[in-house]
Amino acid sequence: MVITSVSPTFEIEPKKKEKKKKKKKKKKKKKKKKKKKKKKKEEEEEEEEEKKKKKKRKKKKKKKKKKKEEEEEEEKKKKKKKEEEEEEEEEEEEEERKKERKIEGGKEGQKKNKEKKEEGEEKKKKIGLIFVHSQYAAR
């Protein structure tokens, strides 16, 4: 500020340069504020984008886990089916073997029975001969 005259009512004229400086300062402050606001907005937007990306990643991971679990379950089911089929086949084979054994066993059993009968008859004949012989000897 500059004093232009010394009188009972003196006037003070502000310097033009100072006014300009104040205006410039105000403008600079406004610009700074605007920049700060822009930066904040950008940061917030970036944070939101990151959050969205994280959510997407989590969803993808969950989907992958579900797929893996489903595949594992399917594999388990397939294994069970295979095991059941194998067990059924084994049971069928065992039944066939049993039938064959029965048939063969039956034939063998019949042979054994015939042999036993024959042996029994031979023993009876021998016993009978011995008995008869002993009777003759006793007379």
C-alpha cells in the first residue's frame, strides 16, 4: 500500500501488483483444490476397480473349486460303478464255478458212492463167507 497524500483525510491506494498477487494466489489455491479433488476421485475410482477385480478373482476361484469338486465327485462315482461292476462280475464267475463244481462234484460223488457200494458189497460177501466158513468149521 502506498500513501499518496498527507491530509486529514488521507487516501490509501492499494498497489495494483498486490491485488494481482492475491488473485493469482486465489487462483492457485483453487487449482490446487481442483487437483486434489481430481486425485481423490481418481484414487477412489482405482480402489473401486481393484475391489471389483478382487471380487471377480474370488468368483473365478470359487467356480474353479466347484468344478474341481464336481469332477472329483464324478470320478468317485465312476470308480464306485467300476468297483460294483467288477464285484458283480466276480460274483457271477464264482456262481459259475460253483455250478461247475456241483456238476463235477456230483459226478465225482456218484462215482464215490458207487465205489463205496461196491466196497460195501465186497465186505458183506467176505463177512458172509467168513460166517459161513465158521459155521462149517464149528460142525
